Amino acid sequence: MVEILAVNGSPNKEKGNTARLLESFLEGTREAGAVTRVIYTMDINPRPCTGEMNCWYRTPGQCHQRDGMQDIYPILRNADILVLATPVYIPLPGEMQNFINRMCPLFRPQLSFANGRTKAMARDEVRLKGLVLVSTGAWWELANLEILDLIAKELAIKMDLKYFGAVLRPHALVMEDDQTKAEEIRQNTRLAGRQLIEDEKLSNDLLERISRPLIGEEDLRARWNVLEERARSRKK
């Protein structure tokens, strides 16, 4: 049985667009037999990594900081797949960035080199084998989310994990305007979750259907600019 740990980095937690997209994805994985668990970085409130690397050399596998991460390390070690779910900020919410950096104790400084890249080796007790990104953004273009895809790919390379791919939803707020289109995206996202477990992959065709435009760029920009004008008017 595949165990999935989903880490939601949205400050809006279960009420945000990221949570709604994530739940559709996890629903599909559960239909295919996976066991899922969701945690929120806002609840963990991880401190920034201090960069002393005590977890590699002085106290191997143990972070010297005592905060919410101490309860999460055992869950991380026992998960098969990690799902990072986050909205795009510039580029990540602070707690999510801290969480990623604080994963360092799961790996040891035994390095390998393949395909031109250096990789760290997971500790013996770590089951983690794969990584998925689920992300939402408010702006129109898919390119606004590509930086998160690059971050997730880089994390997978450094930690020698299989990167299954990114479930990306630009201008996610527009889904509230058309429930028919929103339901289609949710169903495709659910299918992606099933595909991850059943086929151990995420097809490009399915990911493209999840990310497809729901509104024209000019229309979305006009809506954003109206909100900005209203905000300026209130300040006068």
C-alpha cells in the first residue's frame, strides 16, 4: 500500500484554492488504494534552517532545533511519496521554504554523481521514493508557476527522488465563476491522482487539461486592474 504525505504550504490552509486542487488529486490516489495524510506548514511553523549541518555530522539524522518539525520527521520517513502543495508567491510562502530546507536530516552526506548532477543519499530508515508538486496561482499564464516546477525538480534531483511531475492550475480563482469548467478540472485532477498510483506516472496530456486557460488574458487582467483601482479609491 502506497502512503502519501501531502504538505500544504498555503497560509489559507484547507480553505484555499491549493487545498481544493490537492483534495481532488488525493481523492484519486485513495480510489487507487493509497493512504493519504495532509499537514499544513502553518501548523508546523518550522523555523529557518540555520545551515550548521549538525544533522549531517554532529547529530546525524537529528535536527537540533525543537519545533513542529520534530513531530513530522517520523511521518516523512515512513511516506512513499511526498506531495508538495503550494500557491506561488515570490516564489514560495515562507513556511514552505523553511519546510523544504528542514528536510535535510532525512539524508546523509554520502554523495553520488549521475547525469552531471550530485545527489545526497537517503538514510536507511527513509522510505521516500517520489515527489509530486500541486500548485495554484492567481495570474493568467502557466509560466507564472514554472518556477515552482523547477524548485520541485531540483529538490528531487538533490535528494535522488523520482519526480512524477507538476499539477498546475493558473488563474485558479476563475474556477469559482464556471462550475462546469471547475468540475472538469477537478475530475481531471482526480484522474491524475489515480494515474499516479496505478501507472506510476502523470501523463502530459492530463496535466495539460488541468492547466488549460479558462479565460482570456485581457479579461483576467481587466478584472485585476478594477480591484486595484477600487483599492486606490478607498485610500483617497
